[in-house]
Amino acid sequence: MESMPVAAVAHSFHVDALHDPRFQADPNFQMFSLIELNELHHQVAAMGSLLRLQMGDRTALQSLGRNLTGFLANRQLGLQAAQRLPANIRQDPRIMTLMQLTEMSNRQVAQYMPVIAQTVQQSGAPATGPLLVDQS
């Protein structure tokens, strides 16, 4: 939940970039955008699962595990897709800010990785690889 405000700001820059005609036709940017959208979907859903757990819904544990797994997997894919973006897109101030915020979010998420891994394990959701903290 701590990384949600950072993710929200990052995605607002992403939405701005989505409206740039120079980027709209680039297939690498389109793929990056789809992955980022799916990542945000899982992050918001994970937050919803946590809220369901707080309300006493024990069935939300499986949902939380699936969404944490989906979030982490999409974060990894998004970082890989960002590396395939053309230089003119990677060097755009909005994308640069988005990636800086993603790095900040990675650090926030990484500090909770032991708890996240334990939660995923307890939920029965399939595990993912380690979260990249530093993409430089």
C-alpha cells in the first residue's frame, strides 16, 4: 500500500505520454503500456484484497497472493520492456520521471519482499522471480 501514491504519480506521467502522437505508433511503447496497465491492475487489486482481509474476508488471501504475483511479474516485464523503448521515448522527461518513480516504488516494495513472499506462499499462488530494485 505504501508504494501506491508513487505508482499513481508514475502512471499519471504514463497517461500523459500515451497521448503523445510520436509514441502512439511505436509497438515497443504499446507493449510497455499494456504491461504497465496490467501491473497497475494487479497492484490496485492487491490493495483491494488487503482491505477485504481487514474486513474479515479470509477468502481474499488467495486473491492477494495472485495479485501480488501478478504485480511482481508485470513489474519485471515492464522493466524489461522499458529497456526496449527507443531512445527518443526513454529520454522523454515524462518517461524518465515514470522510470525514476518506478525505481522508488521498487525500493519501497523490496523492503517488504520477505512478507510478500510469505504471503504468496501462504496463499498458494505461484511464486515469481526476485523483484529488480535497481535497473541501472
